[in-house]
Amino acid sequence: MIAIDLFSCIGCHVIGFQRAGIETIALCEKRPARRAILAKNFPEIDIYEAVEWFPSIPADIIIGGPPCQRTSVASAIHGYRSGASLWPWMLSAGINACAEWFVVEQPPGNSSWEAEVSADLSGIGYHVARFEFGAHDIGAPYIRRRVFLVACTSLQRLALTRAALPSAIDTVKRAADARGSWSADQLGTLRVDAQSAGEMDRDSRANRVRTERIEALGDSNPPEMAEVIGRAIMASVSA
């Protein structure tokens, strides 16, 4: 299975899909600092800057969490709602890729936007299912609930994916525990403390770097969440 990852941030979906046996062949990220991290960690994968001009690349799956300033609860709280949504560009990229699967990730609380996405996908022949679970369901010491709208051209495969989700959650939870993903030592390696972020350099750039790192982590799901979705999809393919 081959995937395209849009709105890639620092590549956590890539890691999760890789663990599930899915190869990512293209990334797309607007922010230069995040593209630099992607280029360092995934040198073998092509990286594109703008989803609006994403090329036609064949793939089985397209995954992404399109920023949606029209409906985001966080955007409303911070006064950033602009009415913009990048979902139409993700839809276009998936159509151009002839993707069999769409995986659209969002925080919960955007029911009207979810309905719009589902209607768009249904209108071009996809069957859509809504999955919601949290990082705490796979053992993380924090909640981070997320919605995944999973769409497939095959209703049977989508049904098998839904049936496989509980088992995938359990498998990933056990694997994360075995890796020590949620251990204090592992979480302590995240570079958001003042010293590693460069704040001790006492310049404005250090503060910007630290802010960018914290924002990137805040925008990222743990890889285990994408791994759950990837394993559920792969179970339907191998059934």
C-alpha cells in the first residue's frame, strides 16, 4: 500500500503508517522549519510545499488533517477563524492520485465540517466511516481525542476496516507499551525545554525556534494514532 501525506507537519503519520506496513511516497508541508525536519528524517521521500499545486501522483491512500479556520474550535478561541479551509485541495489531490482510500483527521467538535467532507466524498463514489478515539486509548498519559473520516471506494473493505479498529487499537497499545513510548524517559527526549530549544542563547531567534518546536508537537498526533488507522486498513486489504 502506497500513501501520500498532506499537511505533514513533522511526519508522525509517516511513522505510524510505516509501522503498519504502508509506504509514504510524498509529503506536503508549508512551513519551512517543518520541511527541514521532514527532509532530515525522511530523506528518501519527496516533499512539496503547497497543497494548492500538489502534482498528480498515483497512490492507494491519501492522509491528512487539513487546517480549517472556518470550523476549528481552537481558532475560534484564539480569534483566528478566517473562513478558509484546505479540504478542497486535499480532495483534489486524492482524486488526481486515483486514491482508493481517504483518511481525513480532525479534532472533534466540527460536525458541520465533517458532514461537508463526508458529502463531498460520497458524491464522488466513496463510502465514509467516522472513527473517533484518543491517544489515551493507546496508553498515552494524555487525552488528545481525534476524529478520522475514513473513506473507501469499496463498502466491503470499509466495513472490514471498521471491524478491525478495536483489535488495531489493542495491538498498537501493546506495541507502544513494549517500545516504552509513554515512559518518562521517552517523553523526556522531546526537545521543548529551554536549554535544548536554544533559549539559553538569549536571542529572539531562540524564542522563535522554541515556539516552532512546541507548535509542531502540538499540531502532531503521536505516530501510534496513524498506526491504528493503518493497521485497520491493512486488515481489510489482507482479509
